[in-house]
Amino acid sequence: MTQDSAQISKRAGELLERLRATRPLVQNITNFVSMDTVANALLALGASPAMVHSIEESADFAARADVLTVNTGTLSPPFLEGGESAATAAHMLGRPWVLDPVGVGGGKFRNDAVLRLLRHRPAVIRGNASEIMSIARIAGLNPQAAAPRGVDAAHTTDEAFVTARLVARHHLCVVAATGAVDLITDGERVLRLANGHELMTRVTALGCALSAVVAAFCAVGEDAFEATASAIAVYGVAGEMAAEQANRPGSYRVAFMDMLDAITPADICARLKVL
Amino acid sequence: MTQDSAQISKRAGELLERLRATRPLVQNITNFVSMDTVANALLALGASPAMVHSIEESADFAARADVLTVNTGTLSPPFLEGGESAATAAHMLGRPWVLDPVGVGGGKFRNDAVLRLLRHRPAVIRGNASEIMSIARIAGLNPQAAAPRGVDAAHTTDEAFVTARLVARHHLCVVAATGAVDLITDGERVLRLANGHELMTRVTALGCALSAVVAAFCAVGEDAFEATASAIAVYGVAGEMAAEQANRPGSYRVAFMDMLDAITPADICARLKVL
Amino acid sequence: MTQDSAQISKRAGELLERLRATRPLVQNITNFVSMDTVANALLALGASPAMVHSIEESADFAARADVLTVNTGTLSPPFLEGGESAATAAHMLGRPWVLDPVGVGGGKFRNDAVLRLLRHRPAVIRGNASEIMSIARIAGLNPQAAAPRGVDAAHTTDEAFVTARLVARHHLCVVAATGAVDLITDGERVLRLANGHELMTRVTALGCALSAVVAAFCAVGEDAFEATASAIAVYGVAGEMAAEQANRPGSYRVAFMDMLDAITPADICARLKVL
């Protein structure tokens, strides 16, 4: 069921180069905490970010952008409206969009919001293990899954394994539960990657930025599973390389942005860990 | 009236270790400028930040969080509603919350907002000297206190001394007026600390982040006066250590975040300046 | 038509020193992505930033601030209301304000917003070449000008030359179209500067921060054309100096903030490139 490491590395390197050559326009409807980091991560990698969330503009912009992310952090009714409107537009135009269900499981408003967004068929759902398990619970797929307390993961990706596959099959999309181990599945194919670094959890919004990077890869790759795996491979390897430059959260954030710019296909081939 | 430096250092070190061991969940209803810095400062220190401000979620989340901050920067009616709702919930559950009255004194909307928030009984008010003096003025405690012009302090903490004690007694809370000298009082006890560095005023939102750090310490310390003093001690010493690594605002910001991660109880003992 | 390089450098150095001596209070009504960077750039340079955008406060604050910027990124009806209200107040008080028409040309809502803001007579319009060309198009001055796709420039400043002068004459203001070459005109005088560095396009919000820096210089210079040229000269030289310290976007951002603090009149004299 897993794929060969060399093949995944090669594909990730190809998509990275295509991304840098074509600079896809990524529309981000994301939380206030993450906007700076999301925009800078996309720019460092070589994509073109745009933050357009208001109901007056979000759907029109989705028709012009190559790809869209909708993130449910710091959620409010206007952002949800803007997000739904953009997601509908993207879906109707056959364009991929990525859902980052930040904090899902944390209460009725956010759960309902995620259920509404899911109707517009994201190509990828990217969250931590607890968020993926909460989606299964609120969608009635796995009522036993426990709710997390804050916005940080309370489960490992291994615990989320069965649930992630259920969610992928039910919603006909790719599901990525990321953490110490990253699990990617489209319901059939399953991949587990083990790059990244603990310091990534000590800098805010690096999960949100990963979702945007997944979107950027979806804009240049035909297959959402491959694109998601490639994005997570690149991000994890960059995270590992950054930890060789900096060992505290302030300087790590800077080094990580530098590495998104510096990383090459050869780095991915040399370092990718497929479990 | 002042306490012994060794005793304060020891207490600050103990609370810092408890904070890192228990990772309190800190809900932040804070201004847009500061969200990135507040989240990163809490993560660097070892706490778990969450930004949840919408009226749909803020009170529910306050019931799950360990502690709350409400900050009045970039204030708008929806944020005020969300803040009041969370503050009421925190107060009713007997949980401490910290008010950062950014820009109070600057106009009717913000002054009224602060008066409304004060009704929900913060455990700590943390501001600069001008903000603390403005609170006294708008609450009718000290009508002579002058209004500041922008969001930066126009007074020293020594000028705020009598006023801070009045505010603490009237609102039955801890008041911290921070600046070149930091003044902490619960109306009876008074403490003056003199760490920190001028570069802290050259990076935006470090005051807002201090309020969130005070909240994190309130989550692990029983006594709000001690917790506030400990937070300010840790923050000021980290600020001083950072200035030994960097002498310009861009790199200082990075060094400061690193120091919130690196600082140890021994650093506090070696460097704390109690006046 | 161009001015002498030595004269411009000298003036830029004088205004920089005046700015640092007087610390003008700059009110920023700017997009969410840029707030952190705008505030930090102003602080690093030596000005005093304040973000006050709500309709409840924006006009009152404009009456107290030295200068105002209104930026149309992440635009929503409440921000537009707040921006219009502040711009009216600034205009009526005879105080300069700077319009940064982020993303203009990208749709009816944003175009209408920019047209409404233009009625309140900005002293300076600062955008990329595509945005300046879009303003001409939506104002009916140059119907052929093409619309950009995202928020990044699709035109060079040379292409915008004729259009920028038209816009300046029609709106009786200074127009700055910045990019690899920076074009500044008040309809009569024209100046082209060629400092800066490609890495400035790889960090989000550096354009927004430039608009705020232009505003800060307008607060200390009597002539908006000179003030704008001075601001752009300082910013571009700082950008070039930062590129000698860092060659990746993460560390470049840090180095750039440091250089806004470090730059001296002598640096400007030694490095300014007037075309």
C-alpha cells in the first residue's frame, strides 16, 4: 500500500520545480494569527499568495486564482460566509481547494462551519490527528473519537489512521493528518512520512502555512494525493534542514522560511523518510 | 513594603518550571497587530495559545481555557462583545483573566469598552503608565490624569505609582504598570522591577505579549500578585538577555523569542533587579 | 525634469533625521497581512505607529495623528467605512494621507472602494505599476490599461510612466509607482530611483510598509513630492544594504528591519541611484 521513497522524492522535486516556474496564485481565507506566516511561506517557496476573504470578493477571486485554502481558525460568521462562497466557486469551476479545519471539535459553531464547508467538496483536508478524528465524529463516521481541548493535537497520526481513511472515503478527498508522523490517504493509497522537527510545533501557524503549501502543490500537480504528499515531503525536509541552522523558536522561524527558498529536489531525495 | 529579591526570583523560577511542565491553555482576545507575536511568545515560553474571540465561541472557549486575556487594541464592536462574553464566563467560573487596556484614554468608544470590561473583574490589569493613569481618570478615581496621544506611554511608572495603587484597591485586582521600571501592586503589596531593555519598545506587540505571559503565569500560580511579578521578572530578564545577542529591532525580536525559550530559573536569580 | 542626486540624498537625510527626532504618530488603516510588518517598519525607522480602523474611532484618531495611511488589502465594508471616515477627517483638517490601493483593478467592490477613497484627496498614491494603471482605467483616464491578476505587479514602472503622470494631474496628488525602478511624480516633477532589491518582493507586506513610511515622511516634510521621494530613497537603500546581510527571504526580513534602524544620511548619499 505504501509507495517507493525514490518515486515520491522524484515527484516532489518535479512539482517543486514546476511550482517555482509557474508561481501559482493561491487564495487564502485563513485566520488572523497565520496571515503573515502563510503569505511568507508561499512567497519563500515561490508561489504567489493573495488573502481575499470578504463575501464581496471571495468568489470572484476564486475564479481567478489557481487554488484556494479555507482555514477555520479565528472563525467568525463573515469569514465563514466568504469561505463558503469561495469554496462553492472553486468547486463549480472544478478547481481544487484545501480545507484546514483548525479547532474542529471545539464547539457547535466551528463544527457546523466545517460541515458546511465539507459540502463544497475540498480536494484535500489537512489537519492534525485530533482535527481529523473530530471530523469523523461530527460527520457521524466515528462517534467515539474524542474532542481536543485547544488547537493543538491530542492524538498521534497512528491513532488517526483508520479514521483518516474513513473520512477520505466518505468525502472522496485526500486526507492528511500531520504531526510527528504525517499520514496521507485518499482512501485507497496510504503514505506515511517522518520528516519535520519538534520545533515546528513551537512556531505559530506553521500548520496553517502547510495547508497553503499543499494548495500550491495541488495547483501544479494533477493528482491531489501526489501533490499533497509532495507538499508535505518538501515542508518536512525543509523543517529538518532548518533545525540544523537554529535550535530556538525565534531563529527557527527565520531559518525555516529561508529553507523553503533554499530546498532543492536533491535535498528531498537525500532526506525523505517514508515509513 | 517591597519583597526580597531572592524570594521573588525563586518564586518566578518555580512558576516558570510549572508553566513549562503543565503548558496552560491561554485564550487570547487580542488585537490584529499582536496575534502573531502573542502566540509565538506563549509558544516560546512553553504555554499553549489559542485565539478565540468571536461571540459565537468566546465564552464556551473561556470555560475550557485555563486563563484568558482581553486586549483592547484595534477594538471594534464584535471584538468587544466577544471579549465581554469571555470575561463574564471566566469571572463566573472563578478563573483569572487579564485586561490589557491598550489605548485607553484615547476616546469615548475605547474608554466605555474598558469600563464595561472592568465590571467583569479582571485578576490583573497590565498596561503602560499612561494607560493605568487613564483608567483612574475614566473611572473617576483621579480626574487630573492626562490622556496619552497615541498608544505609547507618555508617563513613567513612578508617575503612575499612587494611581496604580488606587486602581488596584478600587477594582480589587493586581495592577501592573510596565515600562523602564515595572510597578506591580495589589493595593497593599508593591514591587518595582528594573529589568528589560529599551529595544523592547522598538518591536510591536511586546507589551501585548507580556499581558498574555502574565495570564499564563496566573494559570499556574495561586496568588495573582506573585504570578504577575514572576511573569514580569521572567519577561524583563529575557529582554535583557536578548539585548546581549542583538542590537537592532529586527534581530532583537528574533533573539527575544529565543530567550523566552532559553531562560532558566538560574538566569532570573542571577539577573533580577528589584528596586 | 529629473532632480540632482546629491540634492535628493541630502533632503532624504534631513527628513530622516527630523523623523527620528520628532517620532510622528502614523495612523494605519491597513490589511491584516501587513499589520505586524507595517508597525515594525515604522518603529524600526523611528516613527510611532497606531492601528485604528473601526468606524467608532478612526476619524477621531485621525484628528490626533500626524498622518494617515489607508490600504485596501483584505478589504471589507467595515474597513472601508473606517478608512473613508478617517480620510475625510484628515482631508478636512488639511493633513496629508497616503492611499495604498492594494489589488485595485481586481473587481467592482475594490474598484468602487478606491474611487470613493480618492474623493477624499490623498496627498500621495503609492502602488505598484499595475495598480497605478488600474486607477487610471477605473477613473476613465486610460481605458486601455490592463487589469492585474493577483496582488503582484504585472507591469513595469516604465510602462506606467505616462499613466502615473495623468493620475497625478487628475487627482492633484503625488503618485509613486514602485518596483525595480521607482517612479515618483506630482504631474510636473518626475523622479526615477533605482535602489531596492529583488528579495523585497519575496517578503509579504513590504509594499504596504513602504506606504506607511511615505506617510511618516509626509508628516515631517512640507512638500509631498520631496517627502515621498525621500521615503522611497531611504527604503530602497535600506533594502539594498539588507541584501548584503542576508540572501534568503526569512533572514532578509530580519536584516531589512535592522537596516531601517541602522541607515544614516551618509548611506543615502553614498548609495542613492537616480536615473
